[in-house]
Amino acid sequence: MRDVHREDGYHLQYRHALADGELFHQRWVANDSLSAVAQTGSRRKPLRWIAELESDYFFAVVNLRGVMLVRGMVTGRTRAILPRTILIAHGASAIRALLSRGEHQQIIMAWPSRATHGLQRQWSQHVAAHASMADGYGYANCVNANFLAEAFEHLVYWTKGYSDEYYPKVQGCLHLMAGEAMTGEDHYRLTATNRADFPDAIARLVEEVQKRPSENWTLKEAAAFVGYSPFHLSRTFKNIVGYGFPEYVERRRTELAIQRILNSNKDFDTISAESGFGTSQAFREAFRQHLGLLPSEVRAFSAGEEPAMAASSTNVESGVPV
């Protein structure tokens, strides 16, 4: 079965089975300069979809909750779009995506190029000059406590409660995000990395785990590294970073494993061992918990192993399940 959601600038084709969960679309903004649709719901199985984009339009997915993999149609390169990440694309192209299991909340936006002439020129010039933009899209990760994170919050707030007076504010946020999407670092980030406000001891520990995630980082060994007691480290680390030290290590190992799945042909047992997971089961459980996907699903999608969509289709209107 194939469901289609159409807006000015794009249409989305979903390979969908109702028994595996539902998604709902609700229009937040609809005018000549901007459209914004909230997509919410829950999935018991991953959901594949294709975004087909019109020329002379920008397209963006503001990911608030859930994980999606995105695969470029030109290079075939796969990227992980994590919560608090925005993907931006421009021009006539198509993007393949995979929504993970679990809860989802995204804002899908589109606006005509004429509404942002300066951005269109900058984007076109950058795409022409950089092979990394061959697929016509980029993304900005807004997890860290910095100006990008503030802009992300403002973008969501002004879009959800949209009125015409907010348009310049929304446009400014989109310009900023597009600049980061063109020039930002390419990574798969499940862990906090903005260490400017961390105490020196915690910052050093985070740095070491980032460098050597596959080592045996027990809480006792980590506490000895920073000169804390295990109890003090456990409490302090969670208060500062946002999750406990064992979870931080597991997230970092999952980051490493994603990169190796997408960039090598090594078998999963080898990747699991090289990434520091004690067992293949722990490896699978970490992927399912932090990504809502299994290692085999990540590799299959990145390899382009996508089942054919059915021929039938329906249009999805505001507030109607996909």
C-alpha cells in the first residue's frame, strides 16, 4: 500500500501498513511563502518513505522526536537524522528515508525559492562547489547548548504558534539552519559534545570516552580516571551530561558502530566487538533502544534494499492518519 501526502513544493510517498502504527498530519502554516505540517505518531515497525521535491522550492524536516535514516538518490550515502536535527534540501530531487520504531514528531516545511533569493544563490553555489552536497541536502544537529539550539527552539515555537508577524523570525531561523546544513560537520551524534561548561574532570573523561569508546569503561575505572568516588561520579555525571555514565558509553559505542555499518562491509559480530559491546545481543539492544532500529535494518537501508511500493495511493489531508 502507498499513501501520498502532497503540499506545494513536495509530496511524500509512504510504504505503509496500518497494523504497524499510524502517522497523523496537521497543517500549522499554509500560505504563498511557507507551508508547515506537523507529523506525529508511533511506529511498531520502521516505515520507508520517499520525498519527491519540486524545483524552485526548499524543503526541510525538523526532527523533534524519533530517528530517521536518509539516503541520497545521487551518492547513495546514508545519514542518521536524530532528535533536534533539521534536514534541508533544495531543487528537483528525491530523498529516501526510514522512520524508526517508536514515537515520532517532525515538522515538514517547504517554501518557494523566490521567498529567500539570497539563500537560493548561496545554496546553489555551495552545491556546485562541494561534492558532499551532490544529493542536494544537508543537515544541522542542534543538540548542544549554543546559538543553534536556541534557534531550533525559536523555530519550533514560532512555527507552532504561527502568525504573519512571525514570518521574518521563522525565515531568519531557516537561513541560519541552512547555513549550518551547508557547512556543518558530518557526524552521527547520540552523545553530548558541548563541553565548554563541563567541569575540567568531566570534560577530560568525556574526551577520553569519545576517543576510546571501545575500551572497558566501568564506572570504577572512570572514577579513578577523574579522581572521584564512583558514587560521586555517577551523580555528578548524570546531573551535568543528562544521562548516566554507562548510558553515555553505550551511546558513544552505538555512534561508532553506526559509522562502521555504513562505511564498511564487516560482519556484525566484528563491528560489535570493535565497538566495545560485550555481546551481539547487547549490540542489538543498544541499537533498538537508542535508534529504534536493528543493525540489519540500518545496513539494508543503506545498501538500497528497499521493497517495491504498491501501485495504489491516497491523498492525506490535515489531521488524517497516514
